[in-house]
Amino acid sequence: MTVPVFLSDAAGRPADTFVLDGPEGRHAAAVRRLRPGERIDVTDGAGRVAECTVSTAGKDSLTVEVLRRFEVPPPRPRLVVVQGLPKGDRGELAVEMMTEAGVDVIVPWAAARCVTQWKGDRAAKALARWRGTAREAAKQARRFHLPEVTEQATTAAVGSLVSAAALAVVLHEEAAEPLSRLALPQEPGDIVMIVGPEGGVTEEEIAAFRAAGAVPALLGPTVLRTSTAGVAAAAVLLSRCGRW
């Protein structure tokens, strides 16, 4: 049986025992119904991990004993995916799958052809849903480094990410070079991948990203939804750079 993972800053503190409470403790005690003697892993989401056993189980918390502590280094190179805002709940689907695959940073992008618009209260609620989805997917996937979901980015801000990257790729159905054949960077640095919305990336956006240093690439012979293109492309890049 897979050992469940929970999030708590206590994972990074030097203590032999601690209480897992709050939403995580409530989920562990009331939903998962964990009992004394069972194993759990607790992480702070930044690479620090405490392997624990449950000492006592309360109504909405657990007291755990630490068996071992260790730290997991962050994976390199970092994979940053700029995701054009999809329609409906497909944004959460994209975040969930990319988190499970191992994407390190997810950047919501207000592309010109986005049908969905993040403005005012809606923007805050949508971003909170993306971050909550990433958090839960990371636990399910046993990731000890939570992916970062940034604030919504403009095209200009994405251009700045592209300029600073070791390699930047924009997925485009008319690109001549397939993603699987792009030369990977030899120097350290982020790999940034840009996924357009349902309406695609405009010529103006392509030109801006090219000027910043991005390379257009073709993902494959079929047209994928924006919510699935990111995880498919991430799988290609994570395999090629040796992280998979």
C-alpha cells in the first residue's frame, strides 16, 4: 500500500513527535481514518520530509512519531509551463496532470485568444482553484516539492520568462521542427514551454516570443486540446532531459 503524503511545516522542524492538525490533520484522521501504527510521510513542500508513524489519532488530528528525516534536492532543469487560460474546468485538469507529470512552475497566461478572462474576484478564485489542485495532485503523486502556480501573466511578462530561460519553446501547429528533435541546452537554466489557448497563439504573440528567444515546435501529427497539450509536451521534455 502506498504511504500517504501530508503537508506541514513541521516536517522541517527538529522534533521527535508533532501534531498534524488543521485541514491536513482532519483529512488524515476523519477522511483517511488513519490509526496508530500506520505510516505516513509529511513534507513541507520544499523538499524536507519526515517519515512518521501515527502514535495517537484524534477526531481531527494525529500525533506522529518521526522515524527519519531527509531532504530531497529540487529537480533540474526546472520545467516551466506557460498555460493559456482554458475554458471551464479544463484549467484545473491541465494543472492536475502537469503536476502529476513533474512540471515545476505553472504560469497562467492571459493570451489574446483566451475565451476565459480572469478579472477581479474571479481571478483570485480561479488562481486559488489552480493552486489547490496543484497541492492535492502533488500529494497524490508523492511530490516533495510542490509546483509553483504563479500569478496570471501578460504576454510581456511571458516574454521576460523566455528571455531568461536556457531554452524556451512555443507549441505551434505550423512549426517545422518537432519538439522531440529540439536541441536541449547545455548550460543550466529553466526550460520554458508555452501552450496557447483553444484559439491558438496569434502571429503577434509568436513574433514577440521569437524576438525574446523562443523556438516554435510541433508537438505531433494530431491537434491536442490546450488542457492536454501541456502534459504531453512535458512528458517529451522530461524524458529527453533525463528527469524521467
